[in-house]
Amino acid sequence: MSGLLSLLLVSISVGLSNFAGAIGIGLSGIDLRTRLRVGIAFGLFEALMPVIGLLLGEQVAGFFGQYAKYVGGGILVVTGGYTIWQGRRTGAQEQQPGTVVATSGGLRTHQLLITALALSIDNLAVGFALGGLEIPIILAAATMGVVSVGMSLAGLELGHRLGRRVEEWSEEIGGGVLILVGIAIAIGVLG
């Protein structure tokens, strides 16, 4: 029983970074398609990374475990910076008379995959640690994936509701949130 409680607490702990990242994504506006894409990507990466960590073994997972928070945090900071740059660039183009700005309808696939990877990279070490709890890895992966999807969807909704109030600056704020989440992961506050 304590192993399952530990698994649930670990799942919530690693899901917090997805919740925070999803808030940043939700600020730019979301629809059903975005909810599905983010939920699937975040859940899939959260579920697969511990399995990969367990399969890689103690040596490799231990190495990544030391640096995973820095790598994941750095990737999120870069992604957040790129999001801010895109938002500023689009805003500048919209202000030029006669300029037509092509919008992609939300989060680009490569941005989503990079963000999901960055948010879940620390789970490589978590996967190895879970191996010591004598919990089937499939159960651990499924639990982490389900918790991640739930927390991601809640974060998207919160970000979406906040985004309607700050629509003009939503991409910049969303990028700022991703940068803050990246810094929080790197210094050990989240993750």
C-alpha cells in the first residue's frame, strides 16, 4: 500500500511541472484539438520516460538524474524565449498596415513535443527509483501518464481562463510562464 501511495505522490510531484507548463500554453488560447494534443503528448512523455529510465539502468539514469533538471529547465527557458519572440514578431507584423499574418491556429507540433520532452526528462531517473519500490513499471507508467493528463488539462483550462483577460499579451505571458517553470525545475522547486 505504501508503494502505491509513494507512486501517486511521485506522479503528482512530477505532474506539477506539466500543470505549470500547461498554464503557459493555455494562455494563448485553446480548443478541443489543443486539449487533446497537449494531454496526449504530456501524458505519453510522462508515462514513457520512467520506462526508458528503468530500461537504461542505474548508471545512465543516475547520470541523467544529476543533469536532467538542468537540461529540462534549459529547454523550457529556450522554448519560452522562442514563444515570446514569436509573439512579439507576430504583434509587430500585425501593427504594419497591409500586412497579413498567417496564424497556425495555436501550438505548433514541434513546440509541443519539445515542451513535453523538457517537462518529462527528469522522469528518466524517477523510473529507476520506482524500480526499487517493487511496483510494476507498467502500473507506474500508466499512473504517471493519467495523473499528467489530468494535471495538464487542468493547467490548460486555468491558462485559458486567464488568457481571455490578457489576450493581447498572452503569448508573451505564456512564454514567460514557461521560462519560470524552466528556472523552477532547474533550481529544484518543481520536478
